Amino acid sequence: MRRTAGFRVATSALIAVAITLLSWAGLAAGAFQGVQLRLVDALFPAIGPDDRIAVVAVDEDSLDQIGQAWPWPRSVHAQLVRALREGGASLIGYDVTFAEPTEPAEDAALAAALAEGGEVVLAANAIFPTERLADPPRAADLDLPIPELARGAALVAHANVIPDPDGVVRALPPVIEAPDGAYVPSLSLTLYALAENLEGQLTFRPDGWQIEDRLIPTGGAHLMDVNFSARAEYPTYSAADVIEGKVPPGAFDGRIVLVGATALGLGDTRLTPLDKGTGEPGVFVHANALNTMLTRAFLFADGRAAVLLAVFVIAFLVALAVAFLRVWLSPVVVLGIGAAYVFVAFWRFDDGRVMNLVYPALAMVVAFTAALAVRYFTEERERRRVTRVFGRYVAHDVVDEVLAA
């Protein structure tokens, strides 16, 4: 069989088509989804935090300086709320759940501090059924702040996140459904709506949640993928320093302040794409979710058609490289194709587009192997044909020398 240019192109196209069909079957079956998630983790961080966000941390220094065991008496939280208000904070999101009453005087102290303003959003904790999440996630139970505190808050929002099967938090539900059927927005969505003066009703859409003219895009189960920024980039202040007035003047002017526990001993940590070792404090997950909304840096995964097109193009180019180039040069070109794809993936990720990293990589390996096999067997067959024809008239060692040249 002669390896004409047309034959090489045709076999390269057949290889690409076969690999594309196999990829279609894999995508339809959901194969390698976990691998795709872990590969995409390497693309973070892609954005920086919005200047309006600040974090107040209940850290180890705060626990030492306040000198009170956690949970703190609610009068301490009252001092923190007043200090943030006096510091110019426009909104305060409290990633602490006050679901149980404590000393009446302590509860009254915090309730009074909350009632003085109207800029504090308190957290609720949803408990989900053990079976698969509904769409949208529906809570079996909801731990709300005690009524005395809820009345003084601007709003109450849920503070839940939904980890993936590997335990890493990559998304959260912007809205959950309470046991009574009411919609409960997340802490981040509530702060976003207040900051942007969005007062319309939440509307359930097939592709997300609508509030006035703003769409919060979501994927499966109406979960929003969080575009994570580096934790160190968020202005962060110790809660004790805030209470004692040790923060720089104007640190909170016009800012949305999220308050949460960061001390490791308090247990409020979540594995994230940026920290799969010790994890990040939950308050930073909410800060990143809020930042995703404020900056409109939503993440959108490429659809199946785009993935299959990329698979076909890459497989075809790889097969052509093997078919037409010298054997030693084709791997170099294939590696160049792979490097170019990774570069484009990083570049598009900065614009919120999540490309598939699994199937194109598999397509390169399979296409290279298949094209190399086709080349070997067709060249070997051609060698045998030439040897058989010319061997009748020329010595075999001469034929071998000509073929090796």
C-alpha cells in the first residue's frame, strides 16, 4: 500500500473521527469528571479581589487577646459590630450562627447592637438530606438565628457550601429551598444584592437565579462555581484589633466586611482548589463567592460540542504530524500542540471559560499512538513489496541499503 499524501490525510481523519466518537461516549457517561476538576484547580487564581471586600478574622491572636473561650459571649460580638459600624463598614456579613439562646443579658446586648444599624446579615445553617441534592438544594432543616437577633439583622442568609466528592469546595448554592418552600439566598448573594441595591424578587431560571436584571449563572443542582482568588490578597484584620481600635483609619470605609473564624482550632475550614492540605477558613469561601458576583467573574465550562471539536482538531493535527514528518520530529510537534492548548486554556480561564483538559490530552496520546502504528505497518508493508519486486533483479543486501537510505 503506497503512502500517498491522500492516504495519509484520510487515515489521519479516520483516526480523529474514531477518537472523537470515543470522547463523545466518555463525555456522555461522565467519565473522568473528577480528573477534570482536579486539573482545572491548577488554573486558579485567575482574578484579584474587589476593593470593596474586607475580612475580619476570629484568629488565634483574637482568642488570646479577648481571653474568652469560643463561642464568645455575645456582648463581644456586639462590640465588634459597633466597631465595624463606626469604622465605616457599609455591610457586615456574619459567618457565625447564633442558633441557640445564651445568657439573656448577652443576647440582649447583641440584639441592641444589631438594631442600631441595619447593615448586618446573619448566617443560618441548612441541614440537607443524605440522599442526592435536589435542584435547587432543599434543606431538611434550617438552623436560624434566635428571633431576638434575627429581628435586628438586615437579613438572614444561609452559609452552606457543597463540597465535591473529593471533599474540595468548588461551588456553593446561591439559593436553597427551606423546608417550608421559601427561597433562602446565600450569605454572598445577600451581600451582593444589598451592595448593588437589588430589591427585586429571586426568580428561578434553568441556567441560574435572576434578581432584577442580574443573572447569577449556575450549573448542575443550581450551584455556582466560585472563582477563587488568593487568600493573601484580601485585606484581613484581627477581630481583637478591630474591637480595640488598632486597625488603620479608613480600613472599612464603604466596605463589605465578612466576619468569620479563621483559627484552626475552631474547625471552620474547607478544602479549596487553592489549599487542599489544611484548607481555607469558610469565611474566605464566602468572600470569594461574593467577589465572583461583584466582579462578574463567573466560570463557564465549554459545552460538549466545543470539547468534541477540540478533540477532533487536536487528534487530526497530531495524526498528520506523525504521518508527514520525520519520526524524531513528530513528538516535538505533538508536544508543541499540547503546550499551545494549555496556554489557550490558561488564557481563556482568565476570561471565565473553562476548557476541558482531559479529553484533548487523551486524544493527543491515542492519536499519536494510532498514527505511529499506521505508519509502521504501512511502511513495513511497503518495504516488503519493494524487497519482493526488486529482489528478483538486485541482490537483497543492495535493496536493504537502498531502503535504509
